[in-house]
Amino acid sequence: MTTVGRYSTDQEEAVLQNLFTQFSNFAYDKAKENAEKERDNSRSSGSAVWHLLLSSVAQLAIAEKLYMNLDFLTTKGFLRKESSVRATFESLLSDLSDVEKKRMVLISPMTSTGALGSPSSDGVLLHLCSHLALYVQARIHMIGFYEKVVSMALGRLMNFEELLNQVTDISTSNSRHFHHPIFTAIKTSFTYECDILQHLLGSQVEMQLWRFLPALLHLHDAHSKLTSWHTTGQTRESKKYGFGSSFLKSSPLPSLYKWLCQVKEASVSKFSLYFHETLLAQSSPTEMKGLMARQTCDYVAKIQSFQRRSDAASVCLVFEAAGVDDYRGAGYHHPAEPAQPPKGLDSYPAIFSYPPLKSVERWPSIVMRVSDRTSEPALLDRVVHFFDQQIGSTYFLCRVESRITIVVIFDCKKSEKDNHIKDFIYDLALQLRCNKVFANLKPK
């Protein structure tokens, strides 16, 4: 067992492990205070690398607190000179990556005093510095990911597949990094964060393709990991908080965690609309109504209320199934069940309709408009109106995402300037795109 100054290597590792456990409990102020206390207490006896490592941990505690509270997305005021959170991580990375050179400079004037042992005794600490540098580098990559999320949320459509690929790459590239047992606590938290993001984004991708079971499994896994992370991060003081309706308001957990919960809840609400008929088949109407009412947004009740007020013949969500690999239709299908490619009008099923359409004579006209890609920019940016003189019906359309379109049908002629109708449709489309909840990542 190697001895460095007052502490043995095992004792130093125990100190660091305790500090990183405080990180996983979101107790960043306590971790900073303890790291600085350990550094100051060992100033006359500890090695230069030990001092540098403790200073880095204290600085990392500050950066982690800002990261978890999303301060890296906060715009600084005019002429404010505070360094950014990204710059803090980059400075830490530079210090840790260059620790060998710093070590030689720091110990050279001290070696003659006999206060330090052989430079080789710092080998374990240098190894830990290299691990910590990889963790800091992973944080910088995650900051870039979240910046991209906010930037994308300000556009028309979220590219969930692109975001999923990016966070998967970050997770995969770091799966074997900072794996020393001392880093188990922060490794676990980092893994939870990446896994939750992958499942939430994966659920969005699967919902866009109207795939019931994969979307459901992603949402279930996201919820399970959020619960596990919450449990892992609980301190004695925070265990009094539950996971109920008051959780997000009163919980001491950081903003990033709360935002992930918001994304999960928005995704569950969207799932409950897209697969409403499938879920209803497994429940009674009364029970289903109660479950929907507890969602962050009860889309079904919202649509039903609008339909009654506007006297619409039907409000539909139309899915473009043509070109979707292994499309099997609504609900659960056994993976071994052969897929039958849809043909003709069957390539455009109504994934939700209230009230259910009583006549199919309108469908060819609807499909023609939905499938017309020349009107794509208009469908994304506003509500498109057209009147079918042959059957005397008016249609309002707006694209939710690339394969899903809202269609509102009236059995009479309606003005294209009816803002009550157009505002409802466009607001519904924006909610289902989930841009707003992803934009909420940036603190106001």
C-alpha cells in the first residue's frame, strides 16, 4: 500500500469516493466545501497532485451545479463578464489533461524539504486525473447536445432521430470511460441521464412512425430510470418528498432532472392520443377518461370540446404509412407476424378520429391533400383550408410532423379566415410537435 503524505492511497481514494457520492446526491455545495477542506488540511503534507486533484473536484462541483441547473443555457446580461459554464469545464479539462507538467512544476521547489515522497507515488492520482478529464470532456459534449436541442426547438419541427443519434454516440463513446470504482456514483448518474434521453427521444421517433409497442417500451424505461435516478439522488433531507403531483414543485432535485420529467409527461400525453383506440380497447371508457384527465394535457378532451363548440363533423389525425418499414397498423403485433404493405387509401389511416367518420366518400379528397408534398411548407407553417364543392365539405389541415396531419372536417362551407378554427388546429399541432417542452430546457 503506497503512502502519500499524511494519507495512504486507500484513504485518498475513500475521500474522493465520498466526494463523488455527494455529486450523485446533487449535494454540490457540500462536495465543494469538503474538497476545499481536505485540500487545506493537507496543504503541508499532501502531494502537489493531491492538492491539484482536490482543487479540480471543488471547481467541478461548482460547474456541475450550474450544469444540472441548466445555467449553461442562460444568456448573460449586457457587459456581464462571468465565464460560461462551458468555459469552466474547458478550463478544468485543460488543467487535468496537463496535470503531469503542472505536477513537476509544483513539486520541484518542495522536494528538497522532504515533505513529499517519490514522484512515482503519485501514479494512482495521475491515473484518476485522466479519468476525471474524460468525465469533464463528456460534460462538454453534453452541453453541445443540449444547445442543439434548444436551437432545434426554435424551428418548425424537431429532428428527434438526429438528436437520438447524437446522444447515443456520446453515451457509447463514454461507456468505457471514467470507469474506475471511485467514479461509480457519477458514472451512474451520467448513464441515467443519457439513457433517459435516449428513451424519451426514441419514444418520439417511434410515435412519429405510429409504432405502439416500441414507443410504449421506451416510455416505460424512461419512467423507470427517472424513478431510479431520483431514488439514487435522494439524501436523508429529500426523502420526505414523494413522486406525486407536488414533486416537481417542491423537490430539491435540479432543473435538468425536472425538465426530463416534463418531457416524459408530454410524451405520455402524446402517446395517449396517438394510440387512444388501442388503449381504450384494454380499458373501460370511464377508466380511460380518468386516466386521460390525469395527463399533463388531455388531448382527447381538448379535441372533443372543440368539436362540440365548432360543430365539426370530425377531427382526425391522418398517418402516412406508405414507405414505413414493417408497418402493421394500430396496436400490438407479434414481431414474427409478416408485414403486409398497405395499398391505396389504406396507406393513410386515421390514427384518431372524433367523432368517427361515418362516410368514406371524403377520404380520397383528404388523402389527396395530405399526400400533396408541394404544399408541405404551407402545411408546416399554417393551417391550409379548402372547400370540396362536389360534396359540400370544408377541410382544414395542418402538418404535425412529417407523416401525421391534423384534418378538421365540416359538413358546410366555412370561411378560410375563421381564426377560432385555425388557431385551435395550429396550437394543437405545435403542442404535439413538442417544440415548446424541449425549448423549456432553456431557463427563462
